[in-house]
Amino acid sequence: MASTTTELAEFQRVLTQLKSSAGALRQRYGDAAALRRIHNDIERLDIDATELAAALPAPRRSDDARDDVVIVPDTPYDPSLWQDADDEGLGGQPRR
């Protein structure tokens, strides 16, 4: 999860630089149609990044990781569980 939040922070940093560059272009070239479209695109990226940041799950604590561990016993299963089951790809067991 840390890499996701780091990547999102990097995206937001680059987006801030992009806003600054677009502002400099607007000052130099005025309110051209292309610059208005660029500004709209940047605003949309900003909205989407904010929405993504809100949708990310909270980082997990280390003690929560233990809830995901499933212990599988080494004891054999009851063979009756597999009665009438086919072996996938082998065509099934012959009937007796």
C-alpha cells in the first residue's frame, strides 16, 4: 500500500507542476482555446486524483495481517469427501 500512496503523492506533485506550467503559458499566450482545454484537462485530472485518494483503503496495521493467515491442517481429508468426484482432465473415475 505504501507504494500506491507514494505513487499518488508523486502524481499530485507532477500535477502541481503541470498547473504551474499551464498558468505560465496562459500568461504568455493569453486565453487561447487550446489553453482553456488544457486547463479543463488539468482540472479533471485534479478531480480524479482527489477522488482516487479518497477511494484508497486505509493502510493496514501490522497486527491486522494475522487475520489473513489461514492454517491448513496436515492431516488427510476424509476420502468420502471425494466420492463421485472426477479428476479434472483425466476423464473421471471408472464406475464400479
